[in-house]
Amino acid sequence: TIDVAGNGTVDWALRPSSPFDPGQIAIEKLTITGGQVELRHAAGGRRHLISEINSTISAKALTGPWRMDGTLRFDGLRT
């Protein structure tokens, strides 16, 4: 579950014990097979389900740019 605040910020629920620089962390290759995420929007109380996530993700840094190749369903619709 990912919560999106009314102002659009995302709470990833990650609480590192010491600060880190997201610009210094890269993701060379992350593969997701059969994944699922629920998005909850505080503004308006909307919920969305991203399911059947089958993709490969990479990022030069956690701050971006990101690349995602694959497929998923957003509220049941294939993208």
C-alpha cells in the first residue's frame, strides 16, 4: 500500500536509521513478477489497484531518471 497525501506527497514508509543521499543510490536492474500495489489518495479518499505488475525497472539514482519496461493493470485495465 502506498499512501498519497492531500498535497500529493508520497509516504513510502521507509525510515532509514541514518540519513542517506538518494542521488547516490542507483538501481541497475529490478525485476517485478506478478506484483501488486494499492494506491490510497487522501484527497478525495480514492483508492486504485495496480496489479499483475510484470516489469523491469532501472534508475540512475533514486531521484531519477527512471526507466520501466513491462505491463500492468490499473484498476483492472491493461496498460
